[in-house]
Amino acid sequence: MPLVEITLVEGRPPERIRELIHRVHEAVRTSLDAPSPSIRVLVRELPAEHWAAGDVTIAERRAAQGDAPPAPQESEG
């Protein structure tokens, strides 16, 4: 049973997450010839305050740069 876990910073619309699940599912199905019912895809969304690199959270980095949260097509993790 293939299990794919994806962790993202929150903020994308549910339709984008659903599309991600679909595309990952299809990639696993075709790459491994796995039966569809056996494929598991988990998506975790974390607040920007709970994701850090180099001891700086994404929220802190955005605030320092004057950035708004990313548009749905951007990816930070």
C-alpha cells in the first residue's frame, strides 16, 4: 500500500489541494502500477508560524520582507 505524505504551509484553496491529491495519486498509480484503492495520499497544512528554516519561521520571514502570504501557485514547502 503506497503512502505519500505531503506537508505544506497553509493557505491554498481546497480545490488546489484536491488537484494535488489527484495528480499525486495518478503519478503513484502509473509509476508503480498500484491499484487505486491501495494508494494513500496525506496532505498536512501547517501555519506559517510552525514552519522554520534557519531558526526563522515563514511568518517571520514574510513580515521582515513585507510579503503577503503566497499566492496559491507559489510553494514554500
